Amino acid sequence: MKFLQPVSRQLVHRAAVAEVFITDALQVSEGRFLVGAQWPRDHALYYPDAQGVSDPLLLTETVRQAVVYLAHEYCGIPLGHRFVGSDTHFEITDHEALVVGGTPLHVTLDARWSWVANRPPRRFGMQVEAVVSVAGRECARAGLSVCAVDEKLYRRLRWRGAQGQGRDGAARVGHLAATRLPAADVGRLRAKDSVLGRTEAGEWRLLVDLHHAVLFDHPGDHIPLMVTLEGARQLGHRLVHRRHGAPAGAVLRAVRVDCPAFAGLDEPVRLCAELQPPASASDVTRLRVTAVQREDTVATVTMEWLPRVLPAAPGKAAFSRDTVGSGAAV
């Protein structure tokens, strides 16, 4: 794998060159690819935590970019097609491998591509499952299911999804009624990176800032999956860290996102959190966040958080090795 420069930004659907993480790809066999990516030592939004561990949401963004790049460069999907994700997931098996050192991390995805509900040329359905390694050290698994559709079919899907969704002033007023949480309360550094709000009634809201240069890298007609995931992560951080109350806090171990519908830009999105019972005796905290717009579920995010354990002597933080098993729903 080469990690010399990013691939063309249009091949991963990004407007800013700085937001392109994919650097190379190689087809190994039918349906199997090696994809190279470079993760920055620092980033405006996806920066390392206090212990130097890379932001886990880089996994999701890297897999998203890898799927789009492979689709255009190797699998014959035209550049004009729109990509619509239905579900994505990751599971980190070795957090220490994600610690940032003196140089950017070189990440390799061993990706397996399969066609699902594929009806070209107007609709391409695909699923990618990847084993993730950093400098040859396996550390995570991740995947994404997506369909790529032409403009005419995309407009039909968006029109169908928008039926019954009013655009009245009450909805917009409700959207503005939530107070944005301080960045420190949701695990972010900059005030504008907080996307979590709360109403006077105690309802959690996903706040949308179309001018955010990372979350809204380019104009769109709906809330991107990565924005919804960021909101769920921030709510998880708020709830889990307060629950553990440990000086070292908690680290995100696994995520699964299911997106049954589009989330529009002009109506409030409620975030409803629910603690899940552990699959086995462990110190893993499992949390489900449901994103609801009007009365429709637009996304469900299930997360697993591990307590971070500080060593007795000064040094790097350690991570709990308890897991719920690779077959657990995340």
C-alpha cells in the first residue's frame, strides 16, 4: 500500500482535499481489495483523545470513503450516482494500536465486497466488510451497506420519504428551542462541534449547522449519516461518562447504525437514549440512541463503551479487556 497522497476528492465525495483519508487501493481477487488510508495526527473534529487514541469515528468515515472509491474506481459505478447508506458498524479489538505517535497512522482495510439487491445501471446495491490494521497490526472490524442510485431514482426516493412531512413554522420553532450543550460536556473541544442540544422539557435534540466545514463538507438535502452518528456519540459520551464517574472516563468500543429513512434538514430530530442490558457479565456499557423526526425513526445507533483504566504509575491509560463477544448486537 502507498500512503504518499490522497486520492482524488471527487472519488470519495468530499469537497475539501484535507478531508480525504484514502490514499491507495489494490484489487487482490474477485471481491477482495486492500485499501490504504492515512489518519492525521490531529483533526478539527476527529482528534485523538487525552490518551492519544485516534477518534473511533475515523473508522466509519474511512470505510465510507473506501466504499465510494472502490465503487467508482473498480466497480463501474458512475460518478453522478448518489450513495444512500442503510447501515454501518465497527468494533475495535485493540485500542492501543490506534494510539497516535510521531507520524500519521497508516491504516489498511482488507475489504470484502459483495453485491446486494443489485439492479444496474440505475441502482447498485453493495456491502463491504473490512478487517482494519494499523502498521500491520489488526485492530478493528468495520462494514457498510449502501446503494448507489442515479439522479432520477434518488429524487423519487427523496420525494417518497418527504411525503407527510410538514414544513410548518411550529416545527422550525421547536428546532430552535433546544440549547446547545457546552463542548466539554459532549467530549469536544470547540463550541461549534457540539451537535447536542436539550430543550427545557429535558428532550435531547440533534442540532444541525450547515456551515460546519467537516460535518457538512458539501451541500446536501438531508442530514448525513456521519452527523447523526456524531450526535449519538456525543449523547453517549455525556451519559456514559457521568454514569461511570471515573477520572479516566470511557472509550467507545463498538457501534452499529441502522438508517431506515432520510432525516430532513428543516425539522427537529429527537435523540432518545436507552441503556441496554449487558450480553454477559462485564463492565461494558451498552447504549441505544434512537433518532426520531416527527414520528418516524430515521436512525438507530447502538454503542458499547468500555471504562478506561488508569495505571498505578504514570504512563499510558489502559483499556478494559472485557468484551461481549463478536456475535453481540452492536
